[in-house]
Amino acid sequence: MGRPRTISNEDMLAAARDVFLKHGVFGSTKEIAKVAGVSEAALFKRYSTKAQLFMAAMAPPIPGIAAIVARAASMRSARTGLHALSIEVLDYFRIAIPMVLPLVSHPTFANDATRNFDSSPALDLVRAIAEHLRDERARKRLRVDDPRAAAALLVAALHSIALFELMGFHDGAMPKAGVRSLVDALWHGLEPVGPGSKRGSTSR
């Protein structure tokens, strides 16, 4: 009898992810084992329940936010940097959201989320981008009164674009020019500028 095939955790989770992305929570461990080329028993030696396997396989990837922010900070202007940063964050959400949607639909998600995930990638993005905006303000490359609010608004908008793309809007993929226009709307703001207006004033 030949030795049972060995498989890394990464390859096993990749096989499980492929099945769960196709079939959601109803993907079977039998099919996962077939895709992975191992027995169901081998699956359950690593993950004692299907729910544990599902949570591990569908955990969203960690965004490489440090590198994204570093590239944005090195660009010739803060505005150009925000354009590039936003395109990269949108690319991340295009990968992460198809994984997150089946995850949050799992009946045990509310109970297992904090145990399975140390942090929220979206919140990590907000914190990192807010810090980037503070740094750019210190460099006098932009004016932002509330970096955290601006970062949260940008991340929420990019998250929504990726979700709408899954629904078939934006022809399935918003072009980069559209992303840059979104950033420019945030950059210019909504405050009127012109005769009788004074930028920086607050109307109530």
C-alpha cells in the first residue's frame, strides 16, 4: 500500500476555498477532499469540523497595506498617491469580498468571528490610510480636518464599488478613471467656493 498523499495546509485551504466559492456553505467535504486529492479523514485530522474548515478557508486575505501606503507616499503629489492607493485597495476588495460574503452567511459566523479572526482587514485599512493622511498633512501636501473620517469614507466607497461590481454594475469592473474621479470628489469636497463663499467656513 502506498503512503497517503501529504498536502500543506495552504493547499488544503485553497481546495476548500475553491469549492466554497462555487457552492457556498453547501460545498461538501467529499468534493473538497477530491479537489485536494486526499481523503475526508485527512481533512478532519486538520480541521475537526466542516465549520472550522470553512472559517479557515474563507478568511479574507490580509491586505499589504504598508506597501500600498509607502508607494502612495512616494508619489509626486498626495492626490496622485491617493489615486494609486485607491486602485490598489479596490483590487484587494475584489479578491476579499467574494470570500467574505459566503463567510458572513454561515450560521456560526457571529459566534466564531472573533475567535477565528484577530482583526478586520477593512478596519486595518481605515487605520492605515488615516495615518497616511495625517502624515501627508504634516508634509503640507493636503488639508484634512478629520483623517479618520476621510479614510473611512474612502474605504467604504471602494468596498461598495467592489460589491456593486459583483452585482454586475460598472460593467463588472469600474475603470481606473472612475476610481480617480471618486478620489477627486473626496479631494475637492462639497464646500462651495466662489463669491460670498469662504473655504474652511462651516455652514449650519
